[in-house]
Amino acid sequence: MTASGPAPAASRSTLFVLFGVVFINLVGFGIVVPLLPFYGQTLDAPPWQVALMFSAYSLGQFFAEPFWGRLSDRIGRKPVLLITVIANALGYLMLAFAPNIWLAIGIRLFTGLGAGNISTVQGYVADVTPPEQRAGRLGLIGAAFGLGFIVGPGLGGLLTRPDMGTLGYQLPIFVAAGLCVAAAAGIAILLKESRVKADPATPPPPFLGGVRDAISNPVVSRVLLVTLIYMAGFSGMESTFGFWTEARYGWGAREVGLSFMAVGIVSTICQGLIAGRLARRFGEARVLAVGCLIFGSGLVGQIVVGRLMPPDAAWIVAVMGRSVIVHGDLLVPLVMAFGAFGMAITMPNISALISRSVDPDRQGAMLGLNMAASSSARIFGPMAAGAIFSGLGHDWPFLIGAALTVPAAVMAINAGRAFSKRQAGQVPAPT
């Protein structure tokens, strides 16, 4: 039998360390991802092999999140976090010295396995946070995602030195590895274990048993579908946005990067300051449903702006007594930011609903399955969106992604009803 024990209080230092772990994961990811195509060129890799490096990372996360989540339920959160962060550091160092593209792809798969620790972080937060405050605290962890996406690519761009050849691409990878070492030190020194270890004589639950538990839980099963559906829409938009803006407005990497920076800023602010307050006032399920619909409206809004504002459209606006020319394509990042607000308030509420709907001995496993659903959507969503973009037209990945948010919102409302019944005692607590 697993012993849960009393959870330690969620001190500021604890939350700071957890925030730092997620932030460093995403900074390392953000540092490396923009330079991967160019680093691949130094290994004489064609584009399709470079694309495999991207997919290998998500594939590693897909398998790792449920495994690490279940293991953290059994042996504790702290050792799992240490193992995964150290594995990240090793993965980055190996990538810097990869002699060929196929080994680099294998290393990216290994790094994805190490990066699959988000469910463990979420499980720790759930361990030390009262149920009514979980959406807010998980929102702070989500804010680390957004901040990492802002800092990582910029830092990677500053550190990359193409004039130095391969070494110029190794330097930012070394920095990513060093950040992971710093995170490991913080975990070892500052983080206290939030759980009591399981009895070694108790056999670990089988993986498929965890899947069956999730399917049989009326809240978790619906929330996992929400993650799968809405993340497929988001990853499809993310993967085709650059092609869409190039075809519509002639944008390049700079404009696309700035637009995603706006997404990261909005996501950081909303998850850190707004998502928890909304959940406490309206409930996680309602906020989740509305967030899905706002995100879908943002996708439709991009199409509307693209149709109504041609590339050469401009108008004059008076700002502080001066006339300023505003081009139509400037509305694109504004509409993206609106959609990002919806996306930002969905993620912490998904995790909060799952953590409140299972007992403490299953939180890591269920949160891991949720992250696995997200990773699978990130694997197949871009593939489908790319085929749709080429086969049906430039706008269709956005329109189909927006349509997917409607059933996601319905699932969120149904999950909320199931959760309310469970809270009222009409449904037995899941085991």
C-alpha cells in the first residue's frame, strides 16, 4: 500500500524551484529548437531528417510522461525530477558532439524522454496545494512555459555564431546543458520530498491499468479528450502559421518569431495572474470550456483579418497628436494574442481538474497520461495540418482547428458535470 503522509506546505522556495525546473526545460528547448535546422545542415542533413529531430523529441515525451508520473507516485517526486533534469543535461551535451544526423535524432529522442517530467512537477504542486488553489498554482507553472518560450529563442539567437561553424552552434547547446545542471543543484539542495515512498513489497500498477483507470474515470477521460482535441488544433496552427503568413503577407522568420513572442508574453501573464482567479470564481470546467472557445475564435479571427486586410492595406491613426500609419498585418499578432489568452487559461485548469478527480496515489500517473495526450497531438497534429494546408488550402488548418474547439468545450462542460456529481457524493471516488 502507498503511504501518502502529510504534504509539506508550499513555501515560496518550493514554488520557485519548481518554476525554475519548468522554465529551464523550456529555455533549453527554446535555445535549441531554432538552431536545429542550421545545426542539421552542419551534419549534411536534408530537411526531412531535420524534421525527424523535432518529432523524436515529442515522441520521447509521449512515452516518458506516463512513466515518470507513475514512478513519481511510487518513489517520490524529488528523485524523478533529479533523474530527468540530469538526463536533459546529458542529452544536450551528447547533441553538441553528435557526429551524424541519425545519432542526433536518437539523442533528441533521449532528451525528450528526460524532458517528460512536467507531470511530475504538476504532481508535486498538487501534493502541496489545497484543491481550491491548484488552478492558480498550476497556472504559475504554466507561466514558466510561456516565459521559457520568450527567453529561450532570444538567448539562442544571441549565442549562436554561424561564422564559427559547428562550434558556433555548440555554444548555445552547452548553455542549455549548464542550465540543467543548475536546476539539478536547486532540486537537490532546496526541494523537499512531497510524498512518502511506497512499500517496496507492493507491486507497481501496470501501465495499461493506469489507462483503464483514466477511461473509467468520467472526469479524467473527458479532460484527456479535451487535451487531445484542442492541442491538435493548436499544434496544427503552430506548424503552418509561418507558411500562412508567408503566403498572405510575405512574412519571414523575424515577423513569425515576434508573433510567437507575443503569444508567450500573453500566456505568461494569463497563467501566472489570471487563470487561478477565474477558476476560483467560475470553476475549472467553465473556464476550460470558455478558454477553448476563445482560442477557436482567435483562429477564425486570423482568417477574417487575412481576408479583410490585404497585404497592402493601411490606415492612419492619431497617436498623441501624431499621425501613425498602421498596416493591416499588424492585426495578426493582436488576434494571436487574443487566442493565446484562451489557450493560457485552459492548461492549468485541465491539470487542476485531473488532480482533484483522482486520489493522491494516482495523480502523477493521470497527469502523465494527460501530457502524453498532449505529446501525441503534437506529433500527429502538424502532420495532418501540413497535409490539409497543401491539399485543401492555406486557411483550412485554422478553420478545422477552430471547429475542433467546439467538441472540446462540450467535453469540458461534461467533465465539470461529472466532477460536480463526484463532489456531491453521487459518484464513488476513483481509485
